[in-house]
Amino acid sequence: MSRLLDLLEEERRKLNQLGEASLKQAIPLSDNPGVQEQSRRVDELVSRVSETKKKHSRVIR
């Protein structure tokens, strides 16, 4: 789980960097395919973390 959280944090960092660069270039985030792709990666990882937490809580109970 720790590895998954580390990966999520790294991907969020990348998303923030891409977003900042896009805004500095006056490109709307919704028009930037790189930002959109990275956002999908982060969403996928958030989903995986959530599912892992659910599974873990079921095992503990």
C-alpha cells in the first residue's frame, strides 16, 4: 500500500507541474491533452487506493 501511495503522490506532483506550465502558457487545463492524460492517471490511482483501503478494512473486520 505504501508503494501505491508513493506512486499517487508522484503522479499528483507531475499533474501539478503540468498544470502550472499550462497556465503559464495561458492554455486552459481542459484544452491541454498532457494535463488531461495525467489527470486520468491520478484518477486511476485514487481509485486503486480506495479499493485497496476497502479490501484492507474488510480483512480487519
